[in-house]
Amino acid sequence: MTGVSVRAGVRVVRTTVRVVRTAVRVVRTAVRVVRTAVPMGDRAFCRNASPIRVTLPVHRPSVRRENPPKMVKPKKPAARKATVKFTSRKAAVEAPAVAAPAPVAEKRPDAPAAPVARRPDAPPALVAKHARRLASQVRVDAAALAHAKVAAPDAHRLETLADALDAAQEAWLVIQDARAVGVVAATRDPVRAGRDHVFAALRTFADANPTTQSALDDIGDVQGDDDLISDTTRLLALAKKHHHDLDGTDLTDARLATIRSALGLFAAARGGAQAAAGTTTQAEDEVTRSARRARNRAFWALADLDRQVARRGQYAFRDDEAKRARYAMYRRSATTAAVEGASPEPAPVK
């Protein structure tokens, strides 16, 4: 009995092994079928999916996949271009010019006031006289004035500016007097003599410069008063250019300054004569205006220096009343601001 049971158990085991082996073969066969039927791209899905829910796809011939159409962005509406209107050259010339609006400049509260043309605050002749007397006193007290920043060059500047003021004042008075032919004739001769002097000097001492010699040929002879003024102005400019060539000759800086002053007087006399004759033009008006402005500039250049030197002289002799009085400044008087002739000397300010 025992032996029969053992044999029966062995048979059962062998049968079970066969069944398992058969099942393994079936599984392997099924795997081969799946590998053959499923494309490569779907194997991962089948491998990761649950075996209960797997549905084997039917094998179909591979279809070529096409790329999906690209999405085209809608174009933005193009900006409207400005239309340029062309105008013919003739129409552009005939059309009136339209001035651009001038920008409005904001005035700062701390901005300095615009300069105003000042008239003399005292008779120019008396200020020039005061400046010359002050220059002489500076030369006498040069040693004592050294610590007050006043030196001999200041005295020379006072005298030079006084001479310039006298010349400018005389030119201004010639226009104001407007004495016709007599004044013009009296002031013409010094200009003609000076013109001939400069012309001869440049012919002789600037002979190595062909440009200057050509300019002298162009100047030539005098054809009239206008030509005399124009020629003399050009010659003075050439003399300034050739000052090295003219060094050591009798055409000195002082002589050139005299000619230049005579030229101003002559031009002013012609302007005054034409104004008196009723033939004044815009050019003569400009001559009159220039003479007045030149007189005013000369006056204030001298007046400012005169008051500065006087103020420093008072500082140097602040402990000596007698010497301090020698450096009194001229008094600025509003009542004499418009006076162009002689008047009593202003009282000094101590």
C-alpha cells in the first residue's frame, strides 16, 4: 500500500511538472507573437500597462507620419506711412518762408540783468583832465603806492585812456556840430597826409611781400572822400600786419594812432555834413551811432580805472589827510550826464 501511494505521488508530481513546462512554452510562444505583432514604439506601453487590460492591436502596415502644419501668427497691421508731398523748386521759391516759433527762455530769478549802454556821468573833458593829474601824482608817490597795488604802468594807462577819450569826444562833437564843408575840409588834409605816409612806407619796407604789393597796386590813387576813407582803412590794416617791417622807421605806433584818430574825425565830419544837408542815409546813421558808442566806451574805461586808482591811493594814505586829498575821486553828477561841452569841475569826493 505504501509503495503504491509513493508511485502515485511521483506520477502526480511528474504530471504537474509537465503542465508547468507546457504553460511556460505557451507563455514563451505568446511573447514571441506579441513581439512580432506590436511595433517598437508601442512595446513600452504594453510593458508598463496592466496585463489584465492589455488589448493587442491589430498589425497594420506602417504609415508615414507627416509633421503637423505650423501655426502662422497673424500679422500686425502695418503702420501708416507718412506721405511726403514734393514741391517744385519754383513753387518753393515763390512760397513765403514760415519762421519757426522761437523758444521761450525762462528767466531765472538769480540771472544778472542785461547790460545797459551808459551815458557819461560827468563831462568827458574834465574826467580826462582829472585822470592826467592823477597819473602825475601816482608817479610822485610810486614808492608809497606799491603796497596798494598801484604802479607806474597804471599812470601810463590813465594817460593813454585820457587821450583816447579826447579823440572819441572830439569825433562825437564834430557830428553833433554838423558844420558842413569847413569841418570836412579841415579834417581831410591830415587823413590824406597819413594815407600817403603809410602807402610810401609799405612800398619801401614791405617790398618782399608780393601780396601786399598787389594790394597797394589795387589801392592806387585817391578818387574821392569815400575812396580816401576806404584806402586809409586798408592801409592801416596792412601796416598792422607788417609792424615788424616798419620797426625803426618814422611810421611809429604813435604816428599810426594819430592817423587812425584823424580818420575817425574825418568820417565823423562827413557824416555830420551830410546830416546837416539833409542827405543822411542808413550808413551815416551808423557812423553817428558808432561815434557815440565809441565815446561812451572810452569814457567808462577811463572812469573805472580813474576811480580804482583814486580809491587805492586813499587807502595808501588813509592816515595822512593832506596826501589822501590828492587822490579824491571825481563826483558823479546826474545833472551833467547829458552835458557834452565844458562845465565846472566836479567837486572831489573825500
